[in-house]
Amino acid sequence: MGIGKHLAKGSPKPQLPDDGVLRFYTMRFCPFAHRVHLVLDAKKIPYHSIFINLHEKPEWLTEYSPLGKVPALQLVTAEGKPALIESLIIAEYLDELYPEPKLFPADPLKKAQDKILIERFNPVIAAMYKIFVNTEVSPGAITDISTGLDVFEKELRSRGSAFFGGDKPGMLDYMIWPWCERSEMIKYLLNNKYEMDKERFEKLLNWRDLMIEDEAVKCFYLDGETHAKFMKSRREGTPNYDMLVNPTKRQRTC
């Protein structure tokens, strides 16, 4: 996975080889795009990454993402070379098209239940963003995060496994991971005034440590301090998308 410069307004379309490899329009710090990176990397699917500056979007982005958002995945070998948008839609499509390793449960009921849990994680995301993007802590945000995570602690205990997917991460693990990774920035944004309760969230904290060692997670992992540095630039209205780009190295798109 390369760290290419984020293409902005006025940038020409990237010149990519006609090699049949998926083209993924992404942003390095976007958790929704992160979901798709995890699925692609877990399945070891080759892809070109085209990084997008979402503050000053290139004019041609809507050719692949009508809503001007990331993630967007162009299927270059399909008729018409269509592009898919929305992280959950892309993730499920990839799981069906590339069945190894299977990330959703094969049993339809268990798959449906995992999809419900992915939806139930949305209140946690909403509460986290109240802290991520605001310089003033929103009242009740920490409580809302903890209340939302209680659902997942209970679920992990009831499953009796290291991961929600069993002995290895599955789709549910990967779909909630981007925000669990980013939760580590809270202590930097709040000057070390927040730490997860080790007893209340014993299983989730163990899960977090195991997830960091997963090969797909390692491909795109950033520590909490780095996430916080980007978020602070976003708060200031000048998001530093290219803070990880090393100008002395030749940049790649995949």
C-alpha cells in the first residue's frame, strides 16, 4: 500500500496501466475508505490506490463517485468499467467476488446478525466524532461511546472467541476497526484525560491488541498520535492530507 500524494482540484487524472487491477479512490485518513483497504488487504487483492484531497476535490472525481465521496472502487474488468461507492456495499461485493478468505459468516442468519451489529456501531461513531472534530468536548460524548461499546463487549463475551469472526478477524471486526484504531487519538485530543476502563472492556481491549497484530490491519495502521495530528489540522480548517508523504521518495499509487 503506497502513500501517494492526494490529488486535488486541477490535478489531471492519474495515468495508470491497463493491467486489469482494481482502482481504489481513497483518502489516507478516511475511516470509511479504511474499511475497504482492510478487506482488500485481508483477501490479498491487488489494487491501485488513488488518494483524493477531499477539501479541494479533483473535477474528475464524480466520474467514479457521483457524490464526490470516498471510498470508490472502479471495476476495470467489468463491462463499462463501473465504480462502486459506500464502504459496506464495496466490502460485501468483494466478499462475494473474492470468497477466500470468507469474511462474512456463511450462515445467512449469522451474516444478518453481524450486519445488524455493524449498524449498531453507528452511535459509537457519532459519539467519537463529537470529540474528534470539536475543540470543546460535547457533553455526554464519552458516556455515549462507553454505552455503545458495552454492546460489543457483551457480544464478544457471549461468542467466547478472540475475534467477532472466531479465531481470526471477520467482516464485523474489520468494519468497526477503523474507529477503534482512531479511538487512540482521544487521549491526545483530551490531554490524557480519557482511558478505557480495563475491567468494563476487558475483552475489547484484548481484541484491540490482537487486531493490531493482524496482517491486514498492519498494512494501514497508524498510531493514535498520528491520527490526532491529522485531526488537529482538520479542526483548523487545513487538513494535512499529505503529512505522511515523503517528498524525497518516488510516490506510488498502489
